[in-house]
Amino acid sequence: MSFLKDLTASPSYNPNRVLDAIIAKLDLKNDAALSRALEVAPPVISKIRHNTLPIGATILIRMHEISDYSIRELRDLMTH
């Protein structure tokens, strides 16, 4: 998925938008609840939020599975 590499290099890339959108859609309380929903350790969400870890293919697919956002919608949330 080279588009993810291109996406994270974009100056408009902002992972917080997608994280916040999923939290809102699932009516979660915080990042800890999101990490449980995504079945990842809380530091993974923190690293994504602080732009030290890009959203990779595996977590993108998991975001799609739990939120019902399409991959395109998730991708658009990251850059708009």
C-alpha cells in the first residue's frame, strides 16, 4: 500500500482527524477506549496521534472494520 506512504508524507496528513472521527462515531470516551476497540496497546494510539507512528495498513483495515468507514473515507479524513 504505497498510497499510505505517500499519504503520511503529505503536508496535509493529520491522523488526529481520523482518530477523533472514529471516537465520535463509536461514542467512545477517549483514546484508551479507542485502543481497546482497535485491539492495540494505548501507546500505539499515542504515537499515531503525535505523528511518530504512521497509520499502517493493518490498523487502517481494523479502523474500517470497527467503524464502517470505507478505506477511502478514512484516507480522506487523514488529509482533509
